[in-house]
Amino acid sequence: MFAVVLLCIACFAYWCWCRQRAKTAEPPSLPGAWPLVGHLPVFFGDGCKVWNQMNNAIDQCYAVGGTATINFGPITIYVVTDPDDCDTIATTCMEKDPIYEFVKPWVGESLFTSRYEVWKNDYKLLNPAFSQTILNTFMDVFNSESRKLVKEFEKHAGKGPFDHFIYLRHNALNIICRTALGVGFTDSNLASDYLHAADSTLDTMLERFIKFWWHSPYTFAWSKLKKKQDAYLKVLHKMSDAVLQKRKSELFGNMCVEKNITPGTKFKPFVDILLELSIEKGAFNDEQIRAQVDFMLAAGHETTPNALLYTMVLLGSHPDVQEKVFSEIQEVLGGNKDVEKMDLSRLQYLEAVVKESLRLFTVVPQIARKLEKDVKLKNHTLSAGKHCALLLCGLHKNSIWGPDRYEFNPERWLEPGKVPGNLVYAPFGLGRRQCIGKTFAMMSMKTTLAHVVRSYRIKADHTKMRLKYVVTLKPDNDGHYISIEKRT
């Protein structure tokens, strides 16, 4: 009887809170909330269900003006899809949301997770590693790894659908190691273990996010999920330790394993800058260096291959677009020569295809910011201390894109006035804290696609893909498979 009375009191208090909240300038709550637990039952499930519900939330958010509220038990999360409101939050709230604490056991206090003051200083020190001058020296690696990928695909030519994502991930891991980290890594077993551990770690992070009672580090410390996560983290850190150890031995032993890393060249890997700043200025300690390396490995192997996966599937689903890409590649590159830095700017239709793919399949669908003070938006006021998610995938399907916003139309990027402003296109983030490697990623992807499309005709069906959200947007079934045939 006592429990029933408590439940009634709690429900009445919740009802009063909802009525009071409705009278304020706070965004409306999305429909489907349960008493006490809020929207938790709606999202509770695997990554596929979370992705489906995220899309439902985006549609509902559009219907109420672009900003709304979701509740996970006692946790309030603002979800924002309005371009102007997203820009306001991204430019006035520079701190990452506390939810990024979930990622710190993996990537530590890196560019991805650090406080704004730390990030601002680190970004200034490390940004030269991704200058255009340095990136241009990576073209040999982009080309050689792309040719390896084409060779690996060859065994599947004319033999039906296969999972190209496996090859794309290993390829991306090789590229990030040979460029930003300056090592030619050859331990395929460690690489495979790393990729498996990375997937499993992302799964544990999603599960922890949904089960809000594990948000506290004190409750999470007692969970079986943390024990699983710790085991995966050992594998992930084993990889970064191996990379660091190898690069240190090469640097301090005056060895240059990569053929394009020779004394006197402008090639300076990201990790070399870290080590030099550590020795000469004491800017980074060992833990901070390892955190930045972990971040580079994580971002490099996770985002680019996902983007390439979706782009290849879309090309295979739209043969007319694929043939236009092929014609442009033939015109710009001719026979079988490597892609050079000046060629990239001439591959305009290919770039339009990549951009349109990133719009439809946003690899990082959302970012989150900490609200340290009340934030006034166009129609609402967000309260300090609550969570705020900027749904980038929602920006990319906003009605401002036109009636074909759900369709694959690369031509929109080539027609003046067809593409909205920067506020509604943010595949690499919004505001100052955008991805440091966005130019690196575009150069790498365009080079890879040029080699693959020149060598093979791709067939696929994007309507069969089943997607899931596990921090990034990933395929969940064999609907993402492609078939290839050699071009004559």
C-alpha cells in the first residue's frame, strides 16, 4: 500500500512538473514519453532501434519547430535540428557534453574530448600537422594504399556480392598509420584484433548511454559491462602503444622506414610533432601523447571507411552517376597514372558525389555540447546544466534542401544556389571544434574512389541497407554488400 501511495505522489509530481514546464520558454517534449522514465522505453534496444527512433525524433522535431526535449529518466536532453539554433549553440557553447566522458577511457584527454581551453591550445600546436603542404606529401601513400585495395578487390570481381567494408577498414588503418602516425604497420593480427575491439567498445558505450543508471562512474564501476569494456580497451591501447614504440625507435634511432619519410622533406607525421613538442617544450606528457594517438587511430579507421562504404553503395545503386564519375576520372587522369594533388580539384563531380553521400549518410550523426549557461534560441530557452544534442543528420534532411532532400542527387552541388549555406551541411562538425582531419579525409576518399571506379564497375542496392547507431552510423546487415566487375 505504501509503495502505491509513493507511486501516486511521484506521478502527480511528474504531472505538475510537465504543466509548469509547458508554461516556460523551454522546448516542447517529444511525444511518446512515459511517466518517470520518459522516452527510455522508446529508445531501449539495439543500435538499429536507436537509429530508427533517432530518425523518428528528427521528424517530430521538425514538426515542432526544430528544437525539442527528450527525457531518459531524470536526464533531460535537448535535441536540435534547426540550422540557426544549431549554429547558436555550436558557437556559444564550446565545452563538450559530459557524455563524452564515456569515450575518455579510450581516447583520453584528446582533441575529441578535452576541455575547450585545453583543446584551443592543443589545436594550435597540432594543426600544422594537417596543413595543405603536409597533406600534399601524403599523396604517395593515398595512391599506394588505393592500389592495394584495388588488388584485394580483384578476387571478388565477377563473383557476386561481398563485404567491402572489411577491406576499407584495414585500408584506412594502414593509411592513418603510414601518414599521421608515420609507421608502416604490418601486424595484421593486431590490426584485426584492434578493429574487433573497437566495434565492441562502441557497443558498450551505446549500452551505457541507454542505461542511464550506469552514467555515473561510481555505478558503472560495479557493472559487468565495464569489465568487458576494460578488456577491449587493453587491445586498443596495445595498438597505440605498439605504434608509438615503433615510431620512437625509428625517430630516435635515426631510421626512416617509409620511403617518403626522408631527411630534408616536408613530410612530418602528426606523431612526430607530438614527440618534438614533448621533448622541446614539455607541451605533452606520455599519457597525453598516447591519448592523441588513440584518437587518430579511432577517428582514422572509423569515419573514412564508413563514408567510402556508403559512397560505393550509392554509386552501385545509381549506374548513371557512376558512369559520369568514371568519365570524369578518365578525362582527368587518363590511363593508369596515380592521382596527383592538382588532380583532386579537377575531380569536381566525384567530390559532389562524396559530399552528397555524406549528406544522406552522416557518419557522425550528432554532436553534443555542454550548457554552462541558459542559451536563448529563436523560439526557446535552453536551461544550463542539461544535455544538448545537435542532430547533424537532421540538418542534412532539413526542408531547406528542397523536395528532393531524401534523394541522392550529386548535381545539386554543381548548380549555383542549389546548396544551402554552411549552417545546414556539417559532416565534420559545427563551429570551431570541427574535425581537424576533414581535408585529409576528403583527399583520401577521392583518391581511393578514383582508383576503384576506374578499375571496377560497381553494383549495389542502397535500399537493402539496415543501419545502426553506435556512436557512428554503421551498417548492420549484408544489405551493404557490393558486386564488382572489371572494366575493360
